[in-house]
Amino acid sequence: MRSDVFILGIIMVVLGPVLTAAAASSCLLTILSGNVFACANDLPVFVGGGALFVTGIITCLVGVIMPEPYPRPRTPSAPISQPQPGQVTCKKCGRINTFGLFACPFCGERAS
């Protein structure tokens, strides 16, 4: 997930300047052809390219800082061993509570 966000940011960082350069060259060509006011059509693309570039940088930073998601806890496939003194087996999930808590830390079932 983290690498996907980072790659998306890289794509945005590359596409932003491409859009900005395309809009700037189109605007320059319309000015050189004598139609100064036609450049207003390229202004949203120019601004959008810059915004895409800035958003891409922020997305890259989020992709670098963001932690990896934790894997789901696996249920034990082997038979559960007998609890030792001071340990309680949870009736709901079958795991052994070795923490001495009043509730199971895995499923939240209260010990009776």
C-alpha cells in the first residue's frame, strides 16, 4: 500500500510539469500568432498542472511516511496446549490468556 501511494505521487510529479509545459507552449504559440486573448483557454491547464505537481510531492511524502499495514493475526492451526497455572483459556476464541487480565486481549471476552 505504501509503495502504491509513492508511485502514484511520482506519476503526478511527472505529469504536472508536462501539462504545465504543454499549456505554456500552447499559450506562447497563440500569442506569437497574434491572438493574445486565446491564451485564457490554456490558463486552467497551466494552473492544473502546477496543482498536480504540488499534490504529487505531498503524495510522495505521505507514501514515504505512511506505515505499512499490519498483517492479520492468524488463528492457531495446531492444537492448543494445556494452560499452565495462572493462565486462563478463553472460551470464545480458545487462546490462552497469559497476561493475567480479566478479559481476553484477543477477542474481549470476559473471564468467568
